[in-house]
Amino acid sequence: MADWVPPTKGKQPRWPGQLVESVTLENGLILEIWDYSRRLAGDRWLVGMLAQIKVEAPPEAFSHEELYQSFLEEEEGWVYYRHRKERTFIDERERENIFDQLKRRFLEVAVGYLSHPSFKERLIAAEVALYERRKRWEEEIQKKDSILERLEEEWKNRPL
């Protein structure tokens, strides 16, 4: 199953979630805490917490204008820091307590790291590099596929 993500203009999650807290960090970024818990069976729940920071990626972070335009179309111009914590088969009566524990532990450990003055620039650099690498890989696959199609066409009617 794909990981749960909050709704955006182009994407809707497979089941609803709720923004439960927004924290303004020392570096000016906004940390969102989402609860995407859902019932699994009977009184058993998946308790899910997503911590997310959304950052707009500037055009100068990309190696080519075409890649930036492609990024705008596919990702709406945003890169994300996302961290998930989940517990499964939690009794319904303990659901809220478990979620609060997940949230509290995450905030205790991560806020210092996420508040670092260079966090935004490092996030943009890392996510843009991953995006560009993925696009190069997709282009290579398309080139190889077109070569294979051409060779198949050339060889399909050849006598053995």
C-alpha cells in the first residue's frame, strides 16, 4: 500500500486525515502534524502520524529550465520533508494516547534538527537532486524502450 499523504490540488489520499497541529520553527518553516489513523478491523486501528514540512523549490535549484517546468507540472512546485510513525492493531480505546505518544516523541527528537538554519536549503538540494536523477532514469528507460521497439519492428519479418 502506498504511503498516506495529505491532499493537494492534484492528489487525494486513499482515506481522510486531519491536520492536528502546525508548529512554526525557529528557521521560519512550518511543521505540520497530521493524523491519518483509520480503523482496520473491529476495534483495531492503524494509528498513523505524518510530520511534514512543505517548501517551495526555486527555479535556480534546477540544472535546466525544462526540468523546473516539468517539476512544476508534476509536483506543483513543492518539495517535502515527511516522516511517518505508525502502530498497527491498536485498541480503539488507546488510539488517541498512542497518537499523542508518537507525536510527542517525534517533536522531542526532531525539532532541533528541523529548526537548523540551513535545513531548508539542504532539503531543496537533496529533493531536487533526487527529482533530476529520477527524470534522467525515466529518459534512459524511454530511449531503451524505443530502441527495442525499433529493433523488434526491423526483425519481426526476417526469415529465420
